[in-house]
Amino acid sequence: MSTPKPLSSLLPGGLPPVDDDALAGGDASSAEAPMRRVSPEQEAERRVAAYRRHLHAAGIHERFAPVRLAGLAADGDAAYAKVAASVGRWAAASGRMEDRAGRLRTGILLTGDFGVGKTTIATAAFKELLWRTGRPGLWRKTYAALRYVQAGYASGEGDTRLRELQTTHSLLLDDVGDVEQPGETDDRARLLYEILDTRSDRLLPTILTSNLGTEGLAALLGTRTTERIREMCATAAFPELQYPL
């Protein structure tokens, strides 16, 4: 009999190899066997297996796959570490936290110039959400997500694709209002609003990054969408290049 693994070895960043098929299926006689008590170690392994499946399915860019909040919060740059720690507290609360005014924030908006580390912190928080909630999520570039929905119009799959973004438990949309991409059309602005409006109503954790501040987003996306972002998201702005990638 092998020695049980310590729970600390099963946390994100120190994941052991896990036989996902065995954990999910078991043997053919298990349905007839009496119910067995699940040990804490077995439960932890099942949780790790689910986390790894969700992590694989989320679509995180491989560049950001290794990032962890604990390491970012210990970064030498004090301002960057402070933002990472704040975002980490929100993620540790499963994406639901009241601000100082008592308003529930189910979203995070990270703004700042290219290369300040917005996506790194956002991805680390997204991974923390997958771990804390045990639920699936999607990691997407905003322009790619909206084009994906629009590409489904001809086949009648547009609404189904839109619902994927509206209802997945955790969602990260990177580079909202990316000025290097072709100009935002009215339809893309509508889609983004519908995604955020539904997620806000359902209190689903949502992480956004943008090179634009709220004023720049308002000019590009319109007041309605920007107000929805302000209502649901706590905002962390990087004033200068503090953590080049």
C-alpha cells in the first residue's frame, strides 16, 4: 500500500500525476459494491483531477500557464505585488467580494499600458477561481471570442456560442477594446454588453483586461457597456510600466 500523499502536494502549482480516467470511472464492479467512505486524500485527488480537466479545457495561452498568485504577490515590485494580493483576495472569495462601500463585485477590470502584467495577474486569478470553485471556465482574447460568436451566425450557432460565454462559470476576457484589432462594430459592442449583462445578473465571476481606462472604453464601446463594467467590476489601474513581460 502506497503512502498517502500530503494534501499540500495536491494544490495548484504542485500537482501530482493523476489518472483522470480511473478517478472518473472506477472499475466495472463498483456499481454493485457497497458505498465506501471517501478519504480526505481521495477527495483531494478527485478535486485535483477536476481542476486539471477544467484548466486544460479553458484555453489558457501556454505563455501564461505557469503563473500563480502566490508568486506574483511576493514580487519585488511593491505596487505590482499589492495589485496581485488584492486580486488574489477576490479570487480566494470565489469571485464575490464586497468593496469598501458594501457593493458586491463579481468582476475585476485590470487596466494599463502594454507589458505591465495585466494578463499575468488576470490569468493567475482565473486559475485560482477554477481551483476554488471546482467549476469550468473560459480564457479568451476578447476580439477572438466575439468573432467566434459572429462566425456562428451563418450556421445558426451564434446564440449557442453566445450562451457559452454568458453562462460558463468563470470567464476571462483579455484585451477588451484592443485598438490594434479592426474597429469595434456595433454588433461586437452589442455582444460584449449581452455577455457582461447576463454574467452580472447571474453573479458569475468575470475578469477583464484592457489597455484603455474606463474613459477610453466608453469612447470605444459606448456608455451602456462601460457602465455595466463599472457596476460589476472592481478596477485596478497600472499607471506605468512596472512589470515588463
